[in-house]
Amino acid sequence: MQNFTFKNPTQILFGKGQISNLAQHIPAGARVLMTYGGGSIKTNGVYDQVVAALQGITWFEFAGIEPNPHYETLMEAVAVVKAKNIDFLLAVGGGSVVDGTKLIAAAVNFEGEPWDILAKNATFTSALPLACVLTLPATGTESNGNSVVTRASTQEKLAFGSPLVYPQFAVLDPETTYSLPPRQIGNGVVDAFVHIIEQYLTYPVNAKVQDRIAEGLLLTLIEEGPKALTEPKNYDVRANVMWAATVALNGLIGVGVPQDWATHMIGHEITALHGLDHAQTLAVVLPSLMYQQRQQKREKLLQFGRRVWGLESDNAEVLIDQTIAATRDFFERMGVPTRLRDYGVPETSVDVLVAQLVQHNYVKLGEHGDITPEVSRAILLAAW
């Protein structure tokens, strides 16, 4: 196991009715900006619950944060923060709303062009405090310092991370997910699944604790994910999916182990250019990447197949093929297709996607830094 330091400062308020307790965790006298997306929180009752919980607190709202939050929209929110003297942000929604709110928090006091935080890894020394009420389990952003933002004008999707933008608290009520459409449930399970894979499916470093936790999370999603589609108001199913998605990326399983993230970096370019949902890009890229990198990931692929999928074969290559096939089949069962052509993306787009990877300097991806632009091209062609 590699050396590590670990701290997760986010307080989790988990379970039924926890939205009503959020005011206890907002600083006295705070001026709060509630951020949210397209308005689904107004039809599923979450908005009303949050408003009731904010009684006695001075608050404002900013709506319209998109899936794959747009930088341009977030800068409008920054202007509101400054105009209203906001000193606390409350994101209400899914991962995109939380991610976008993290950039708002970082941009408010940033001197210069805030896009530099993503495009040039510009550092910032302060951020507004933020918290969230999560309505879509998927990204784990409710309990980490990571954010991904899209600049619509240039078709770029980039990430940044900082301990300054960890949510101070996160409300996770599984009942808020009951009204989610099947597409979002499928996407959320796939997203969480691939987060785990990015930290688990690399090479062994004898990190038995991290491996076993990761495998337990994967098994939970495999067992509960399909049930979430067929039993939309099963509280226990939704609770397990929600908590699995949080633990998948709250830092716990990633300490002391090598990590990959090539699937995400390649996937971001597909979203930026073609508008696919984030999880859809992951479902497209991961099986092909597993096949392409099968020798580099050999030991963990075999472990994954045996421990998680319950596969057995005397032929290691056959077992690896079966493991990749089982993963692809799971994504398909969750309603998330696994080929670029399934989404109408032409094969001719591969070269454009590779050029975007080069532009963003994603030329040494993967846990070994050996996924070059040519390897990315092979992965994308196989994914078509």
C-alpha cells in the first residue's frame, strides 16, 4: 500500500426527513444562495422542503444550472453572489448543480478569469462555504472537493479540485430520488460504478482494505442497481445506491492505491463535442479501455472477474474476456448503451476527439501514463 493522508470534512445528514435539519448547520446570520437546475425540485417537493427548512434565514435563489454545468451560467451566479452579498451557498439537486456551485464558490474571490482554475490549474486561496441537498446519487461530489464544468462557447469540459470546495454538509434523503426517471437512475448507477473501477482496476499494491471495500460497493450496485429501476419507491434499495455512490468517491477507497481516470478524461471530450450524458460516455469507453489495457490491468481484471462477477475459468484470457463482457452487459441492463454508434456519433468523430485530448494535454493517461493519443484512438475506434 502506498503512503497517504486522508481527511473528509463533509458532514453527512442521511435518511428520511433530514432536509428539515439543514438550518442547524448553516452559520447564524448567513446570507444564503440556493442554487438548482431545471426545476424538477419544484415538482418533486424538495424545493418546498428546503424553503420550509430555511425559515428565519435570509436566502435567495439561482435556477437554471444545466446538466454538465455551463461556465457561462455559473458566472451569472457569481454576479448574483456579489450583488446580494451572499456568504453561503446551498446546492440543491444532482451532481451538476453541486459541481457548478463549487466553481461559483471558488470564482467569487478569484482575481482574474475564473476559467483559468480549470484550464490552467490556477490556484485560489479562498472559497465561499457551501453545502448541498443531493437528489441524484451518482457523482460523489457531495462529499469531495472535485468539480467538472463545461464551457459551452468552446465545447470544453474540464475539471478542478480543491479541499476548499468540500461541502460543509450534505443532506442525503433517499426519498428525494423516488421521482427520478429511469435514465437518470441508470446513469447514476453507472457513474458510481465507474468511479469505483477507476480506483480499483489498476494494479495490485496489497491494499486489501481498499480492494474489499471497492468490491463490496461494486456488488451493492450490481445487486441494487437493477432493482432501483424496477422498484422505484423501495427505500432500502435507494438508500444503498445513494450511500454507495457517496462512498465510491469520498476518498476512502482511493487512498494508498494507484488510480486511472482515463475513462473519465476521454469521456469528457465526448460529452463536450456530442452532448452525451456523462455516464453514457463512461459506459462507452470503459469496456474498450479494459480490453485495450488488459495486460497492464491483468491481475486486477482477474480479481475483478472472480470476486465481483463470480466467474471461473482455467484460461486467464477467457476469464478477462468474460469479465469485460459482464461489465458491458451490466451497463446495458441499466439502460445505458455501450457503443458510440448507439448515440449517433459517427466514426469520423474519433480523430476530432483525439485532437481534443491532445489540445488539453491528455497525452499520458492511465495509471501508468501509457495511454497516448494513439492508444486513445484505438479505444475510441473499438468503442464505436
